[in-house]
Amino acid sequence: MEISFDRVTKRFGPVLALDEVSAVIAPGSFTALVGASGSGKSTLLKSVNRLVAPDAGRVLIGGRDVMAGPPHRLRRRIGYVFQNVGLFPHMTVAANIAIGLRLAGRDPGGRVAELLALTGLDPALGARMPDQLSGGQRQRVGVARALACAPGLLLMDEPFGALDPVTRDALGRATRSLHDRLGLTTLMVTHDMAEALLLADRVLVMAGGRIVGAGTPAELLAGAAGPEASALVAVPRAQAARLRDLEP
């Protein structure tokens, strides 16, 4: 499912959040959006499912403008994983996962147990409340909910930012595995360049509401995506060098 951004522009009052952004996300790819806070990456992500409406330009999914037709129909085709999970605290895990199916008038059947198993969780957890789960478990439930309606497109907004490093690494690898297994097109926002390099097929670097660098992880590591990308790559490289210096 191809995503095309065609000169997408968005202002929030005096702030130019997106400045004529153009890019194409290839079908079946895992693409990471990286950049400093306020660079526009989350705003660009949210324009795909109309959580943010562009002031100018177009966002196309499979050649169709996302602004054509009612938003709920668009969103049924798109899985969305929130930064802070966003599970409903008064509903069981199973009810949280099934909510999209019920809103679409579909019987969840055995889909909840299937999704829990798919995301590495014991199906018995479906009877629990969100506050009875660990942070990593809640984030896996968020991924399961996003996949409930079998979308072709998965959007992830800083999905692992609040997790400890071990859980974050495990969930990142699990998400990449799900992407490959299900044949998804995935667009993920992250501030962690190492995470982007390890998970994504392609990385888009944003600054000042523009895409200022783009390339495969190998191209970014080779310095071929521009100075902003090189500056971000330099951070995990420097951290790795410092860790090597600590080794006996």
C-alpha cells in the first residue's frame, strides 16, 4: 500500500509544522521518520489517517486522497499504535483489542486470542484489565488492537519510547517480524536513530517541517543522506565507542 505525500503543508498558528513535504513510502516497506522534537515527524504521520488535516497539499494512499470519503472508513484500513498505548482503562484487554472490530460491525470470534498469540502474549490475558499488565504487555496489546481489522498499513508514533531498553529492543524486533510476516507497509516515528537504523528499510530525516535527508540504513551510515542525518547517526556511533572504551 503506497503512501504519497505531495507538497503537504500544515500550520499551527504561527508555527509551520510541515513545509511542502513530498515523499513516497513504498508498498511493503518499513520506513522510519526521525528528527528532533518539533521537526514535524508526528504531524506528518498523523496526516496519513487524518488526525491532522493538511492546510495544503495531498496525502494519497494507493493513489487515493485520504481526504476523500469519511474518516472512519479510512481508519479501518490503517492500524495505529499510540505513543502512550491509549488503552481504555475501564475495558478488559480483550475488549480493547476487539473495539475496532465491533465498531465495524464484525464479530470478534476467536480473533482476540489469535492476536494475543500473534503479539507474543498468553491469550488468557484477555480477561485482565490494562492496569494489571506490564508496560511491555500493554504496548503489545496496543499493537494487537492496531492489527485487529487486518490493515495493510501500520502507523506507529514513538511506540516504544516509555519502555525500558530490554523491553524496547524485544518489542522492536517483534514488530519488525510482524511487519515481514503480515506483509505490512509500516511508517514509524522515533527519536532514536539506532532504533531506526536497526528496524527500518528506509529512514526519512526531518527538520523544520521538511525532509532534509533520506536513505537506507547503509546509506545513512555512509554519510550519503546529508549533514542532518550524519549528525543523528553520530550519536549512536559515539555511544558505541564509549562503551568499547569501558571494556576491560
